[in-house]
Amino acid sequence: YSQRKSCWYEEEIEENLRWCFALNSILHTGATQFQDIQLLDTKPFGKALVIDGKLQSAEIDEFIYHESLVHPALLHHPNPKTIFVMGGGEGSTARELLRHKTVDKVVMCDIDEEVVEFCKSYLAANSEAFCDPRLELIINDARAELEKREDKYDVIIGDLADPLEGGPCYQLYTKTFYELTVKPKLMQGGIFVTQAGPAGVFSHTEVFTCIFNTLKQVFKYVVPYSAHIPSYADIWGWVMASDYPITLSPDELDLRMKQRINGENRYLDGKTFVSASTLSKAVRKSLDVETHVYTEGAARFIYGHGHGSTHKNDHA
Amino acid sequence: YSQRKSCWYEEEIEENLRWCFALNSILHTGATQFQDIQLLDTKPFGKALVIDGKLQSAEIDEFIYHESLVHPALLHHPNPKTIFVMGGGEGSTARELLRHKTVDKVVMCDIDEEVVEFCKSYLAANSEAFCDPRLELIINDARAELEKREDKYDVIIGDLADPLEGGPCYQLYTKTFYELTVKPKLMQGGIFVTQAGPAGVFSHTEVFTCIFNTLKQVFKYVVPYSAHIPSYADIWGWVMASDYPITLSPDELDLRMKQRINGENRYLDGKTFVSASTLSKAVRKSLDVETHVYTEGAARFIYGHGHGSTHKNDHA
Amino acid sequence: YSQRKSCWYEEEIEENLRWCFALNSILHTGATQFQDIQLLDTKPFGKALVIDGKLQSAEIDEFIYHESLVHPALLHHPNPKTIFVMGGGEGSTARELLRHKTVDKVVMCDIDEEVVEFCKSYLAANSEAFCDPRLELIINDARAELEKREDKYDVIIGDLADPLEGGPCYQLYTKTFYELTVKPKLMQGGIFVTQAGPAGVFSHTEVFTCIFNTLKQVFKYVVPYSAHIPSYADIWGWVMASDYPITLSPDELDLRMKQRINGENRYLDGKTFVSASTLSKAVRKSLDVETHVYTEGAARFIYGHGHGSTHKNDHA
Amino acid sequence: YSQRKSCWYEEEIEENLRWCFALNSILHTGATQFQDIQLLDTKPFGKALVIDGKLQSAEIDEFIYHESLVHPALLHHPNPKTIFVMGGGEGSTARELLRHKTVDKVVMCDIDEEVVEFCKSYLAANSEAFCDPRLELIINDARAELEKREDKYDVIIGDLADPLEGGPCYQLYTKTFYELTVKPKLMQGGIFVTQAGPAGVFSHTEVFTCIFNTLKQVFKYVVPYSAHIPSYADIWGWVMASDYPITLSPDELDLRMKQRINGENRYLDGKTFVSASTLSKAVRKSLDVETHVYTEGAARFIYGHGHGSTHKNDHA
């Protein structure tokens, strides 16, 4: 006999759609200068980090998000040594990066010191990463930091909240930003990759296609891909972009993983990436016809546009 | 200003996980001889058919399930003329089948006459299919019907509830059934395809791997594939099986679709099938190591095993 | 075996408190010029009228509210012949009034014609009342109507939404309104009674004590009383006021009920009224110390003040 | 701006009715030998003790329950010195008892040591009571303990779970138990009082009328009374019984409270008790016609009878 669960976490994925997890406990509730944070111990997904009422990351499946964000870009790069992460305060992105033997230096730049400190204390899976001497942790606005620094990077990673117009990260998804800030900071052969919001059969039109299209204006090669993340109740999307070709066979990817990555991936391998980067008919069609470009001047405000799609609220 | 929604449909996907849709209205509630049925008008997913408290099919995304169930098998067959559907009372499977110009005859065998009648009356999208003279609708147990008939079929389709031990459809997933009932009723070159339960990164171990492994004992070629269905909040799986090779390139698939299918698919095309049949690392690994075979004698009862995974409750 | 209920009506009684009823069906959803209305068929409380997302009245226990609103005032009056109802569009107040043999005329003045028509069509329990020739139904603002008419009434009844500042009915609870509009329209011996919001151990401070105190400024005798209404998940309050003493023993009340009221009350009798008008220590204490008076000039806006306490949204 | 609450406690008061509190935190979850316990910090009602999925007691309104259980019996007794409490492990009943200056000794007998220890540790409001030298705390079955002891008591108090047939406390509500165990242990002038389940307009037929009727078979004077408890979303009932008249005027009650009770009651005074013991018409009618008597031999098992009405799960 298993008793009805009485304590629940409830998230409104959209106004008309709720996703509810039975709770073991509420580990922490608080507010930083920028956002509200909660750490919950949920029955279906383990420890869950919730920022401003939106699930960011759940213990049992964050590996899907973070392996997908990090490894394709690094593997397609011939020899990635220096990495800049915009956002990523949770530490999981750094953890995956630091598994790469080629990596000398990871600069992680998140705006919210308290979230970073919070994750350092609570997320055991990332504590080693936070101590790694190759990690340089900066508390700053990612754009300001990137512009200030004279260094260039092999890979730049956007681990930010979705580009909601009026939202904290919108300007970090614009054509101008990509053109004038990101691209000049990539070394030769460099790759940029960003999380790109929901990418489901219906949800991909929220921001995924626009991020793709905006990057296409700036970079020669742009590769969108996606994966199902159970705790998000949706498919999630990422986009890689570079002025250098991004193509490897599954076997080449598998070989590089073996050679370069410490430990074994739980989600991503060569075939998984083939599948992830082969999008379904409906999504490919939308990518083909998307004409909107994120610009600072012409920000369209779409009502309720991204409600429920704020993946990463790390203000970077 | 958009008001909080006050009427909700709530489903316990698992004991610890709920999925809730705002409601426009409750179109019908009733009970047949075999099951409870509800037709709901939901805000996020349109009209939704709920059987025994489990969402079966939602208006806005059932095309993903039904295109995935029907077209891969028919397209891989050189010239599919006669089809037998176990279950499928909703009519959507028949609808997709009847789009194939090669198809002469569809025998659809569902055990619950009232559900069939109900769907005939309420599901406008399938009304044309129900009237098609190529459709022969039989109310009977699918096994009994298949054994009784002397005909053989080019494609046999399992559109049934999951193989929960003790559940109504368990015996229609056993090695014996596949060997002694299904396979003998396939014409030369024939293909069997069945829905195969949830196939997410975690949920694929519920029944997907066992269905795959059971079919592997009986057929020479077995192809598992999957797709995300938003209203199920999960990835769903199907398995095709045949004693004849099942391999076509994306271009060949696209060509056959053009030649053979009336109208255009909304979900499936050649590349989508490549992606769907290229499973992720974790799932492939489980398929490789699965040893369990569904047998009538050795039914393991796993507590709560398929809780929440009863996709199709059509007792066929 | 009784299956888990899957369709629910959910009301936020307060921001932190929800009250949820399993649903049989959603009989009607719509919007009038003034408000959103729903008629739901709920499992625990039968048909329920919901206005602007707040339960107004439920089939199985509305008799408690309406017997409590109507009978004490009419019974304490020596010979009530003419009645004016502000609001009351649902028709239940009229129904209870028309049970009194002494009553010659009921003027019911509600601002929302569509709600009145809706209730006429859907609420079978009140259909007889709507047809009674003694009922004069007026669609107008109650204040305007009362001021315009030259008639005086034996009893005036306030069946209105709570006095939320900024809300549609606030001005119908002010000292000025009572003094200059209501009192002059009462015949000699006349009694005014109004619903007075939640009156629970904690909730009575929302509006109940202020309504009481405001009436005390205007009338010589003021009698507050309350009753538990299961579908509201709270105790509800009413206040009677007059310049003539309002005191009858339980036996006198019972006798008058027998003589004057057709049919038998389900909730109210003499002893019930003794109990209802003997308030608990905490509530009496608050009534004693309340100093706030509702005035048009000095409307305090209290944030969230009456959230969840909007009983009657009939804009009268 | 006040954010939507995301963590909720949800109780099924009945199968068709839910009552949900926003959560601050989950202070404790565990299982004793007898029952599951949770201590929750809820937003609307403060700390809440939940046993076997049912709210037992909430910080902000438990005073209503416990003042109502304890003071009427002690006040009606001329000089209550010795008290026996069946159940009451939470400590609040003892706390209220020990406020009486006349009381020399309180024997509190609860079966679940872990719950008692848990409440000692967590419920600050009762910690003084647990340390009072007049309190004798016994871990035992209340019936066995009462039978074993040779002492008699001025007041015996039943602070137990409802008499669900098959439930842990059923036998402590039977005619035989009252006749052969309780009554012989009352001193001359002694009074027995028990919690008596929900007593709302509809819910009073669950157990309240049967407890009343059973006590009426055994004692000469029986006084039922009730009060609304906000966190229970219902009216609750108690029954006092004695072979000596139980009648005091509100003024006498108020005087005795002043003389005998340390500190001031928050809920109960003389008038409140008049109101509480003057039941509404519907409830009085049911009490009059109730014929069922709880007996060990003739336990009727009523399906789902008291679902949601298990007030006190202290197995005593």
C-alpha cells in the first residue's frame, strides 16, 4: 500500500498546464538580490533548483541538459583550451567542461553571487568543479565582462535565461551582441553554443527558431539540436554556431569522447548527437521559414511570449 | 489580464508526478462494459480522450502517435494492401492507414463496441475513416479474431494497452502470441508494428525494452523508435518487426510518402524517422542488455511496474 | 473501488489556501457585461454558481445562506409586506421572501441582466419564484433605483458583493448610503439586513466588524449573526439594523415561522437563531473594539483586504 | 506583487473535496510504530501536525479544539482535581487542563510513544505542560490502563481518533466501554467528555449523532456542542456526559473561568458555550432521531463512512 502524497511542488508550465512533483522536503527558500531561489527535494526528480518559480535543474536529469550544452561544441572543436561561460552559476556546466582534458581554463561569469554561493554549498555533484584550479569564477554582467577582457576563447557558452523581451538576458541573444561582442572574442576555429529554449513540436516557435535565425545572420555554420528533458516535460533546444564547419561522424565523436573526456557520458554519444541534431519535420520547417532576428532596436514584445519558457534565470 | 484557471483535469502520470490541463468543458463522462471513458475539452491540448483515468489521445498531438505507429511499417513494406489492427477503436490508426493508396483493406478489431461508437460520434477527424468502404470494423478479442481468420496480412498493427501483467492486453505481447498467432498471419514480406509504451531516458525500462526483446526472439529484424508526445509529457516508443530487412534511406522514405500517401504528414518524414529510430545512448544500452521475454507462463509481476504507462486501454 | 477523481474546480479562498471540488461537468461558462460566470456540477456540493472565479452559491447548501439572510429580518418585523432587495439576481433571496404569507411585493434590483437571465434558465429551485406575480424584477444600479423610487419598504435587503474598496459594491456599504438612501426608504418599524462577509474566528475582521460598526452609526439597534456554510469553507455573517428593537425569544420566532412561512425551513429555527446571534468571544471582542466606518471620502484601501471574501458579485 | 505559491499541502477531506495549504517548509516526515507523522510549516495555519495524511492540529487554531474539549467539562464540575486523558499525545489537552488551579493530577495515556516524544520536541506551546509535575504520562492502551488502575477521576477525557469501525479507537466509543470501563472510574459528580467528530450541517451524521446516542444509553445527562475550526474546514463536535446535571448559566461559567483558570481563554467563554451547545435545527433533528448505538458485537461497517473524519489518530 502506498499512501497518497500530500506535499507537492506545482509549476505552471503555461497558463493552462501544470506539472507537479511530490515533495520529500523543502531544503531552502530564499531571495537573492536578483531572484527568488528554492531548493526542493522532490520524489520524482531528486533535488530541484527552482528560480523565480521555474524549475532550473533537477538532480536526476540535469546531466541531459548539461552534457548537451557542453560536449557537442567542445568535441567539434579541434583542441578547446579556453572557455567562457555566460551564466552557469549552478556549476554543472563548469563540471562538464572540466571533464575535458584539453581544457586549461574556464571563465564562468554569473551575475548573482548568492545563487553561485548557494549552489556551491548545496549541490554536492558540482563541489569538485567549484574547487578546480582551472575555474575562474567571476561575478559580473556577462556582456560587460566579455567586452572588458582582452582574451579570446576557443568556446563561448551561453547558459542563460531565455531571450524574453524585457527579461534580464534578452540583450545577450541579439544579433548585435553576437556580432560585436561574442564573435570577436572567439579564437580562430572557435565555437559558440547557447541553450535555446523549448524545442518541442509546438514549443519550438517560442524562442528556438529565432535564436537559430539570429545566429545564422552572424555565423557561417549554425547547428540546432535538441533533447527531451523529463523534468521539464518538454524537448529542449541548443544552437551551436561557428565560422568553421561543424561536422563530425558519430564514430569521430565517439572517438574524441574517449580520448578527451574523463569519465563516461550518461546521455550523449555520437549516435545520440546524430539523433539530437536531426530535427523533426515540423521543427525543420519552422527553422526554414523563420525570419525574425533578435535586435536591440526592434525588440518585438510578444505578450506572454515565453511564459513558462524561462529556462535559465542566471542573469549573466 | 488573464484570469487564473479554475477547472482542471489532473492525471497522475506516476504516483509522484501529476500533469494537469485547464478545462474548457467536460464533453462526456461514461462507462462501457470494459472501461470508463471521458471526453474532455482541454485548453492546452484540445479534445482529449481519457480512458480509465489515463489520457489516450489529445486532439492537437495525436497525429504524432498515429503517424509514428502507422507510416514506418507501411512505407518499409514494398506494397502494403491488407492490414490488421488490434485495438485502435479510436479510429485514428485507421485514418492514417486509409491515407495509403496501396491499401485495399483494413481490418480493425477492438473489443469495446461502446468506445468505438463513442469515438465515431465524437471525433470528427476520424469520421471519414469510419465510413471508408475499405475499413472492416470487428468487435472481438484481437487474438481470437486473428486466430479465427484464414487471411494473412501485409501489416499487422498493435494499438493496444501496455503489457501490464494482469492487464487486459498482456497476452497480446507474449512470445507465444507473436510466434503462434501474429507471425503465421503475416504474408511474405509482412511487417508487424506495435506501440511499445514510454521510451524516455528513464521510462523506457518499464515495457519498451521487454517488448523489443520479446520481438527479437521471434523476428529476424526488429526496429525500435520513439517520439516526444507533448500531451503525454514523455517520449513514446514503437517497435517494428519482420523477417525481411527493414531499411530505407530518408530519401527513399520521402519518395514513398510522396507516391503512396494522400495528403501530407504533419510529423513524420524521412529525416524524422532517422532521428526517431536513432535512440539515445541510455536507451540503446538498455535494449542491448534486456533479457526479459514476455511469456504467458513466466509473467513476472512487478509491483506498480507500469503505473501510469497504460497508453491504450482498448482491450482488443 | 472508487476511482481517483480527475476533474476539479479549484478556488483560491486566500492566496495561501485552496478549496477544490471534484467535477461532474461544466454546465456553462460565459461572460456578461459585468462579470464572468460559470455553472458547474460539482460532486460534493451539487450545482455551483461561480462568478469571477468565486463560488457564489452551491445547490446543496445555499439554503443556509438565504434562510439566514431573509427570515430573521422578516420574522422580527411585525408585518412585512414590501421588500426591496439590492442584488439577489440568483433568485434564491426572492424565493425565500416569497414564502412569507405577509409579503405583497418584492422589488429585486440587480445590475446584471444576463446573470439574472442565466439563473432564471438554469436554477430550477428558483423558477417558481421568478414567476411569482409579487416579484418585480428591475435591472438597475440599486442605489439609483432606491433613490428614484418614492416607495418605502418594510424590509430592505443587501444581497451584494463585499465592500471591497474599489469593488463594485463598496458605496452600498457606506455610512452615507445607509443614512441618506436606505434609512429614509424604510417604513416605520422597518428593518435593514445585509450579508456581511466572512465571520470566522479569524476572517471576521475582513469586513464583518466594519459593516457592523458602520450600521451602528446609523441605526439604533444592530444585530450581527453568523452561520457555517460548508461550501464556503467558512462561517458567514449578516447584520440586521433598525431603529426599533429587534428581540424575540426562540419560541416567538418559531411561532411566527409556523404562522407566516409556507413550507418548513431546513436550517433556521428559533434556537438556531439564538446560536447564530450569540457570537463567540473573539468575534464579540472585535465587534466591541472596531472603530472603522465605511465612508465614501475616507475609504481606506487595504491591500488584499478582502481577497477571497467577495461573496456576492451581483453589482446592484 | 505576490508570487504564486508553488509548494502545497493537500488533504482529501472527502474523496471529492480537497483542502490545500501553501507550505513554508516540511519540518519533519517520519513513521512511528503506529502511524505516519508529518510536521509542516503552512502559510495559512502555521505549524501543522499531520498524522496518516490527516491534519490533526494547526498552530493558529488548535486552541479552539482544545479549549472546547477541556474547559466545559472542568467548569461544569464543582471541583475537578484528577483527570484522565485517553490519547492526547500532542500535549495541548494537558496544557489546557493544567491551566485549572483545581487540578492536582492529570494522567495522560497515549499508545504512541514516538508521537508523544515528537510533540514534546517540536511543539513549543506545550513544552511547559510536558514538564508540569502534575502530569503523569503513560504509554499504554487507554482501555487497559483505565481498567488496570484503581483510581477514579473527576473528569475523563477522550481525545482519540474517530470511531471508525475497524479503526484503532472504535472500541473506545462503545456502549460497553462507557458502561463497564469509563463510568466506574468516574468519581461522584464526575464528567466524561469526548471529541465527537465533524458536526457540520451535513457531516454531523458521520459519527457525532452516534456518539451522542451511545452516551445517552449510559449517562443520565448528555450535552453535545460544536465549534467551527478553520483549519478543518468544518464544524467540530464534542459530547459531555454525566449522571449529574450539567447546567450553568453563561455568567456562572464566566465566573468559574475567572476563578479557576490561569490566563485567559482565547476562544471559550460563557456566551460562546451557550452558542456552541445550542445546535442548529438540522443537527438537533438528527440527534433526536438517531437510534444507532456503538457496540462491539454489532459494529456496522459503513464503507468509507468516516473517510476524512479521522480527527485524532492517537491510538489510546
